[in-house]
Amino acid sequence: MNLAATYVGEKVLEQGVKLILNNPEKNIPRLITLAEKLARDPYHREMVANVKKVLENKEGNWYQFARRLLTTTHPNIRQRLAMDFFVNSTFIGVPRQKEWAAKLGVAVPWAILMDPTEKCNLHCRGCWAGDYQRARELDFATMDRVVTEGEKLGINFIVLSGGEPMMRREDIIRLAEKHPDQVFHLFTNGTLIDRAFVDDMVRLGNITVALSLEGFEEKTDARRGKGVFARVMQAMDLMREAGAVYGVSVTYSRNNTEELGSEEFVDMLVEKGVAFGWYFTYIPIGKDVDLEMMATPEQRAWMFDRIQYFRQTKPIFLVDFWNDGEASNGCIAGGRRYFHINAAGEVEPCAFVHYSTCNINHISLVEALQNPLFRAYQKRQPFNTNLRRPCPLIDNPEMLREMVAEAGARSTQLHADETAEEFAAKLAPYARDWGAIADRIWNEAGKAGKTAAGDRCCQAH
């Protein structure tokens, strides 16, 4: 009876969302009202209240962003993503994740990152996946099982990376067809996106992509290969014309931070129809590891300020994966809010932390979430009371060393030529220098001494 009531309630909700989205610009206030009714978790209520506040200013950048996204997106994508991302993944999914977390005794994440393949058509310097074998793949049955088991736990957001996930495009389309209530978000170099794939994005409505850029043409082609920037721009044009939802993934390093943080670059993204941007800092792991490629601590602090400025002025949603530690209550990896399954099936805490204690090919998703490395993560999170220093890899490398030893984890890299202790020692100078800057910023903001758990209610997201 309860299952039937839930089914009927969700069908009524779906019809209500579709009705409102038939005239999205006019119905923005009604969308907010619906979100207020759906929000059961305290964090979600706070989130909806903040969104409502910023959308009250019809001249502001956030209202312009919402208006652009709602009016330029193809109706099928608009309706499907509204259900899958906001309703299934967030308002319904998070409470279900919490229920299962209480039963299992470990966190149930909001998202799963999987690598369908290690293969890639590019050879980018410093690729975090560049030290995999470039041969292994997850078969369709395994990916389908992970997605199915995730749905039971309330996980409705699947991120696909690699390698280049578009080299498995047919299997990705099959997954999206079989699981219409899931969002499938691809991190891709963009060079394999053509009109046929964009047509599938429109038809299915539950596929989004983040295209990798290093800046403008010169810097992108220098790291990724001649002509890559032009092909990414072409892919954007195809998706914009079709009304798809897409973003970018950028990695700021020592030689491109100022370009990626420039007004000209962000304005170009807005002009090309980009809805969101993931900003990552370069992590010295994978192919051609080079500590000199890392953005300096001063550049990292500068980028934080730039992202804050763009959030107040530009109609685009930007996430600074490391610098947003305060918003996420520290590190989200290790199964807390996400984890990584590489193309060999190894279950890793994070795309950048190549250690594992188990393989998804041999165990269930529930068993994978209960592995000792994830438990070691979760009992230490957040890793620092200063949430500007969230990462156990580059900000608190001694934590990584401890957790790997405690869990008895093994390296998943092809060339495991250094121990966790050696890797931690290599990153200690950067962690020290960034820590000095981050502590000063934290203290000046008046946040010293506040515990992460007491200061925010972000455990829900």
C-alpha cells in the first residue's frame, strides 16, 4: 500500500512539474513553491530559501541564469532533468540515502563516478587517469548492476569519466534508455560529440556533459592536441542549437590560472551557452606527474575570490571543487557524497586517490560502501576544522597516509612506484604553504574555532 501510494504520488508530482514547465519563465515562482513543498531535509529547505531570495531580483545574474536555462533548453530535456536531478536525485533521493545509511552504518553517497573505459583518443599531459593501462573496461552488465543497486539506495546521479567515456557511447545510451530516472553526467574531452549523439541527448533527456578546456585555443591545444579547442567549440554549437544542457570541466594549473579566472573566458562560456563549470586544481597524480604544474597557493586563493565574484555577476553556475570545502563541509569523497569505480572495477575513494580494498566485479554496491578505506575516510571527515583545507591528498596528506595504512589499501596505478608515505612527503611542502594562507583567510573571516559539524548542516548534501 505504501509503495502504491508513493508511486501515485510521484506520478502526480511528475505531471505537476511538466505542467509548470510548459511555460517556465512565467512559472518560476510556482517552481519555487513546489520546491518548498518537496523539501523535507533541513539543508534542502535552506537551499530553496536561498534560491528564492536570489531569484527575487529579476535583474540579477541568477534570475537571468534560471530564465536562460528554462527557456533555451529543449522541453524534453527540461522536464526529464527537472524530475531526475531535482526530484529523484535530491528531494526524494537524499532522504532515502539517509535511511539506508542508518541501516548500513556507513554513508550512502549522492553520486557514483564510474569509468566505462580507460581508453582515450587523446594523450593529455598530466592526465589523472594517464597511469592506468588504457585497456580495461567495465562491461555493460556491471555498470547496469551498479546503477540498479544505486537506485534502490536513492542514488540517481551517475557520473561517467575515463579514459574517454564517449568511446563507449552506445553503452551509455543503453544505460540512459534503461534508467530514465537517472541523470548520466559525462566528463568528456568533447571531440567525439556529433549531431547523432546530440539527437540522443534530446531524445532521452537525462544525459548531460562537461567538456574539458584548459582556457582558450592556445592553452587547450598545447595540453590536449592541435585542433581540440575548435572541436569542443563545434560540439558546444551543436548542443546549443539543440537545446541540450552542458558545461565545462577546467583544470587550473600554474600556467593557466589567470586565463581560466579571467572575465573574458567566463564571458565566452556564457556566450557559448554553457550552463555550468567545474573548476579543478591540478593534482600531481597520473601521467607525467609534475609538481611544478600545480597552481601556487597564491593562485588558489586568487581563484577562490574570482569564483565568488563570478557567482555574483555572471549567469552561469560554477563549482570550485577544492575551494568550495566550506559549502560541502569538507571532503565529499570516500563514499560520503561520492566515490569512484575505475575501469578495472576497483572501488576508490576519489578519482584522484588511486587506492582500493575491493573490486565491484566481485561484490555488491552495499558491500563496496562498507569497505574499510571508506570507513577510515568517514570517521575522519572533515579532515581539518579549516574547511578551506578539505582534501586528504593535497591539504592534509598525512591523513591519506594514515587511512591507506589503516585500511590495508593497495595502489591501483599501473606504476605503483612510490608508497603512500612517499607521496604524502612529496606534497607536504605544498600543504604547509597553502595551510598558512588558508588559515589566515579563515581567521580573518572569523571562522576559527568553529567545528564543521556544528557550523553547518551540510551533512545532507
